[in-house]
Amino acid sequence: MECKTCTECGNSENDSELLFCDDCDRGYHMYCCSPPLSKAPEGDWRCKLCCAQFGEL
């Protein structure tokens, strides 16, 4: 099983808080997002790097 880490902090702890971008599959803790997220978004989610490249969903 592949261990996923947060792109921002590099940590794999708190995996229940990790979100994965629907475009690039990078992981981000909800609290490492800018701004931090209090809950997982419904539907598709795009990281800030993909938003910069492809635009918001």
C-alpha cells in the first residue's frame, strides 16, 4: 500500500484529514490548505496548483 503524504507539510499523519486532488492526486491536510478547510468539500476538489493551472472547478 502506497503511503500518501501532505504536499504542504510532508507529513502522512492524520490521514483522515487528507484530501486528494481529483486532477493530480496530490494530498493536502484540510488544515494545511489555504485557507484551512473545516470539512471535506462535497464533490470534486482541485488543489491550489491545479486551480492555478486549470482554473477553479
